[in-house]
Amino acid sequence: GQIVNLADYRPTDFVLERVDLTFELDPTNTKVDARLIFHRREGVDAKAPLVLDGDELKLSGLLFDQREVPASQYDVTPELLTIRDLPAEAPFEITVTTYINPEANTQLMGLYRTNGIYCTQCEAEGFRRITYFPDRPDVLAPYTITIIGDKAANPVMLSNGNFLGGAGYDEGRAFAAWFDPHPKPSYLFALVAGDLGVIEDKFVTMSEREVTLKIYVEHGKEDRAAYAMDALKRSMKWDEERFGREYDLDIFQIVAVSDFNMGAMENKGLNVFNDKYVLADPATATDQDYANIEAIIAHEYFHNWTGNRITCRDWFQLCLKEGLTVYRDHEFSADMRSRAVKRIAEVRHLKSEQFPEDAGPLAHPVRPTVYREINNFYTTTVYEKGSEVTRMIATLLGADGFKAGMDLYFERHDGDAATVEDFVKCFEDANGRDLSQFSRWYHQAGTPLVSVSTAYDAGTFTLTLEQTIPATPGQTTKEPMHIPLSFALILDNGSIAEPASVSGGEVSGDILHLTERSQTFVFTGISSRPVLSLNRSFSAPINLAFDQPTEDLVHIARHDTDLFSRWQALNDLAVPNLIQATSDARDGKPVTVDPAFIAALLEAAADAKLEPAFRAQALTLPSEADIARELGCNNNPDAIHAGRQAVLAAIAEAGCDTFLALSEEMRVEGAFKPDAASAGKRSLRNAALGYLAFAENTPARAAEAFAKADNMTDLAQALTLLTHRFPASAEAKDALETFAKRFADNPLVIDKWFLIQATIPGEDSISRVKTLMEDEKFNASNPNRVRSLVGAFAFSNATGFNRADGEGYRFLAAQILAIDPKNPQLAARILTSMRSWRSLESARADHARAALMEIERAPQLSTDVRDIVERMLK
Ligand code: B3K
Ligand code: ZN
């Protein structure tokens, strides 16, 4: 675990021209021959040695131009192979032989086994667990791959690029050869082999080339891959139409595996997926699962251009591919579904995941400058804030200006390993604009806070904005950012005012450009006092401090033409009520809720002119984690929970008739369809059922919904309602049993069963989780199982995890220490659930610190966990 600094970047001494790999597969002893052609880079000292990375490797053979290299000419450790006395100019060939043990690979990095299938994961630094190699993203080469294996066990043998040929030969063995002509870094290498089922389709590209599409799954699961295939074809079409990007090989393949550290991986021409994000049918997948599959299939496919054709110079540039590709998948989903509802979901996610990260000990810039373990930087800041930064570029430049910049980026950098500066320069050059102040979004961590004050007098509206950016680890002082704020001045009748003049700063269309620490904008010719709607569509990822009167928020919730802002106004109405309820609950006082807020909420819920998915979002109050974030410090999760429950009950009581009506009107008849409109109706109906459970205070209606559900969305919602609202009821117990029996042979559905139980609020939940860990359906070495039980408990069960006696933190510490030796990445990721520990009230914070220190003291820690725990305690 050495510290790596961006400032230390320099290119390699040797240029890699070609890679030729031969794998002789064996579950415990796979032979890897790597033939690598290099030449010394021009200008590099003729004595400089060739240094190759390894990780837990053992060298078995080393050839230079096919002749054995004498021991005196090289040094080798499991992490490094250094070869001296190499040619000054002429290209040469190095052949490295290693033997690796896929079966023993529990880290799931490099070549490993999952349910009898060979599979690889190389990003970020997994390739060096396969062979000694210059394992960094700026070393690009074409690859030829030969896979040799037992024919019966491996009817499928896949790698990147186009298929060259293959056949069976002596002693039951077979080979397959693949060639990827597009130069790529090692992190995009993939190999899959084993006995898999497949569905096949084709896509005709914009220049009329036919591409074969294949999705591989375990036998018997082929039917559940149809939706993923459909999403893939829509993604390919969309990228042609929206970004002009065409696919560039004869074949595109996806493989679904059941043991995977994350969602999916964009290996060139051979994406590997966590099967959770491929497999779906109405009986086993929820609407959210369908939406996730659509988004992740698209995301990985879009990487073919943003990530693969143009890759990253070094890992500090990770947002170059991830932030941009998330932006692209967000836009895709917005086009496939409802744009406003998609935006609401994105902002909810950003605020509940990224804002806490940016406000805590793990905060880092979108483009970091230092890391100790790169795997810990696949964060919501790099991904989601990175996407928001890209979105702001599009907002600043407009659709055409953004497109011109993207076109230039593809033209100028195709085949390159690029930097964030290269990317920004393309937008500057294509638009003749200086984005240097804007670029601070990449370099300064922390969520900016914009304070707002307004005044109206005799036709003139004055708006004063002030920005502050909180200190973050390693960054105490900050420069003012360029913050694009979409705004509208809404008049009494709901129309939008058109000012006669604006002064005080740049205003283009409906965008205010806040560039100074403090700025006052003056609008003239406004006929009556307007209501300011600010940061519409969430044009900038910021917090607003704006004491807007209730009647103004109600006015926005009713009249804004931007649907997102209507939701945001409802959210802003909810927050003070939830905060007041939290303090009332803590003080043992009865909770009161502002009737104006309830009325606005119910008005939106009942408004048939609004799409059901929006109305469901309106009814979904800020989460307990959102309330904790709004409070900022000295948090008591029990009080937050009790206060929020009381607010829900008050809404339920006032809106009983509305919810009863919705529970009837929003029934979806006929065969299940996963489209956004049907999903929206189901979500509104389920939201209504949730409130009815409060109003009626009996499990009967939820039990009926459970019994009658004909799809997984309704079934899982009913089970959640029964177990979370009425945990001790016979109905809840029965439903859990029925569910477990019905889906015992489907681990992905059992994950929902784990997750629902792991998130039942209250102090009993630890013992429930412990019992479930003993269940035969649990498997401590499968990441999906661990995330669904331990991860869900720590991330999404505020009262259970943050038990006042600290038992939750001690439990987590023990789990982290148990997972870490097997799978450091998984352990480190789950540990980030404690990233906001300092904002807890002091008794809980003391317990949390003690648990973190216990982890820190452990004699053997992975770099992954050590990096996280030390940053959290700093
Ligand atoms: N690029 C991968 C993530 C790799 C994570 C390595 N620890 C998936 C994605 O973002 O598309
Ligand atoms: Zn990605």
C-alpha cells in the first residue's frame, strides 16, 4: 500500500507493441504464457530496466526472444519483475510463464472461479494477478488470446475482440482463439470459460454492419436474459443517434456470473455482469431491478467509447470515463422513461449517498490527487458527482455546444489514454470558452452551500447569492466555483416573469451564473412580487440555504413548469416538519405537522394530470438518512425514526380517502409489463398501501396485497410493509415463510428476503441478522449475499445499526475482520457505511470510534480496509 501521487505521473520507459496470451485452464493450476513485444521509448536511458507489476505471482519461466534469461539479468518478487540489459532501440520479445490458482482466488480479482465458471476481473489492478505486466491504463496494445481447456467442462471459451477460430483436439481438449485489434489497457482484458447457456440476437449498425449479440447465463436461466438483450439493442441505437457512436467489433458479448464484487465490467467486447443486473422476469424481478438492468447494460455498453476507445491516462482520471458514462446512462434512461422522474431519483440518490461522502472523512475531489488503494476510489463522488459535473458542462454550453465538444473529444482522443484536462479542453476549443474556473468542480471537494436572500420593491426583484464550500480532508481553503443555477420567477397566476433587465452577473436564458463569493442580481420590470424557483432540475449539485416561506413553496409545488422543482418544493416543505418531529420525539412531546404541507402533498398525490410515478415520488418522504444529513450533527437515529413515523401517520390520517381511492385506481390489469408507465402506477399504488397501513394500523390489507401479488414488485413491497410495520404479526411471519419456500432455489430473490429482514427497524435487528447468517441459504463468500444481509443492515437500517449500546458497530467490526482476509474490496466497501459516524450524538459516536479503532488495531488488514479505517479516524 504505497501512496500514489498524481504529480509523480510519468510515461513508461518501454512501449508495449503487442500482447499474445495463452491460457491452459485448470481449476487449481492454470498455466499462463504471456508473449510481450516491447521497444524502449525514444529518449529513455539505454540502461533503464523493464519493470513489470505482479500480485501474489510466482515466476515459472522467463524468455528473451525465445531464449532463457539468465538469473543474473533479472530480479523477481511476487509483486515485481525487473529485467536488465535490454536492447537500446530494437523491439524484443519477453515471454513470461506463471501458474495461478483460480479456485483459491477469493478476492475475485484476476482469474477466479464462480459456480464452476472461469471468469476474470482486472480493473483496476487485477491483471497483475494473472501475469507480470505493465499493469497501468496508459499502456495500450492489441491482444491475441488462446484458451486451451477441457472440452467437456468448457464448451464456451471467450475473450475480447473477434473470434479467430477454435476446435477440439487430442485427449478431450479444445482451444479457442480471439483477437482484439483495438489497442487496450490490461484492465479491459477478460476471459470466461465454462459450460454456459446463451441467447443470441443481432444488431445492424448505422453503417449497415451486422453485429452478433450474445448473452451467456447459467443453463436454465436463458429466458430471464431477454430484457437485458432488449436493453442492449436500445443502448446501441441510442448511442448512434445521440452521440454518433457506432460499435466497432463483429460481436458483442455479455456474461452473467453469480460471484462479482460490483455491478458489472466493461471489458472490450466482453462485458462481465453480476447476474443481479442481467436476469429478470416478472415473477422474480421488481420494477427497480428492470430499471437497474436497463441502466447498467447501457452504462457498460457506453463505456465502449467513453472508457475503452478513449481510456484514462492514470487512475486519478477515473471520472473521465465514469462520470461521463454515468451522465450518458442517465440521459439514456431519461429518454427511455420519464425525464423528470428519472431526475428526481438521481437527485435523491446523489443527496443520500454522495452528499454524506462529501461531508465526511472520506471526502475527496472528483479528480483526486492522491490515493493509497485505487479500489477505494470507485466512489459516488467519482461516479455521480462526476456525472453532475458533466451535466453542468452541458448546461453551460447548451445542447449544441456540448455536442461540439463531445465530437471533438472523440475525434481528437480516439485511441488515447486521456486526462480530465484533455476533456475540458475539447469543450473550450469547440466553444471558444474559458472553463478554468468551472474546472474547480473537479479539484475542490465538498458540497457548495449557496445562501439566498431576496427582496422585492416597486417592480424590482433583488437576489443575493453567497457561496461557501466547506473544508474537506486536505483542503482547508476553497476558491469560488462557477455555479450554474437554473431559475424562474413565478408570478401569482403561475406564469413566469420576463424581466425588462437583469444586472449583477451573467444570466443566459434561465441560467444564472454565480461565479463570485457573493453576487447580487437585480431584475427590473417585474409586475408583482415573484416566487423564486432556484436550482431547477438540480442544475448544480449544491445545498441551498434559503428560508423560503411555506406559501412560496406551495406555490412552486403547484405551478412550476419544471416538474423536478415541484417535487423539490414538496421535499423542502417536508424537511422542517421532519426536523421538528425529530426534536419533539426526542423530547417525548407529541408530534405536530403543518397542515399546509400535508395539503400540498395530498394535492399532488391526487392530481390526475400528473404522472403516477411523479405522484409516488411526491409521497415518498425524505429518508431517515436524509433527515440526519439535514440535521448535520448530534444525530439520534431513534428520534429521527420516531419523528418520521409520526409524520407518516399524520399524513396517512389526513389522506386516508385519497389513499383508498389510489389503491383502487392504480391497479394494473393484465399481463405484467416492465415499462415506466406501468411501473409508475405500481409505485403509486404501493405508496398508497404504505400510508393505509399506518391509517388502519392492521396488517390485513398488506397481507391481502401479499396474497394477491402477481409480480415481484408488489410481492416485495407487501412483504416489506408487513415485516417493517407489523414485525411481530402472524401475517409477517407467514409471508416470510411463504416467500422463502417459493424462491428457495433462486438466490437473487432470496437476497430480497435477506435485505427486507435486515432492514426491519429496531434494536432486535442485530439478532435477526445473526440468525439469518446461520441460514443455509446464506453464503458468506458470495458478495451479493453479504451485501444483502450485512451491507443492507449497516447501510439501510439506521435504528438497528446505530443501537445506543454500540452493539451494531461491534457487530460490523467483527464482520469486516471476517470478510477482509477473503475479499478486501467487499470488506472496505461495507465499512464505508460508517462514514458519517462523527455526526452521531456523542455516546453513539464514542461507540463507533471504539469499533473503528478495534478494526485499526487488527494485526492483519488489507490495504483496502486500512486505507478506509485510517481516513475515517483521522
Ligand atoms: N469500471 C467498472 C468498475 C470497476 C471497479 C473496480 N474496483 C464498472 C463500471 O463502472 O462500469
Ligand atoms: Zn462505469
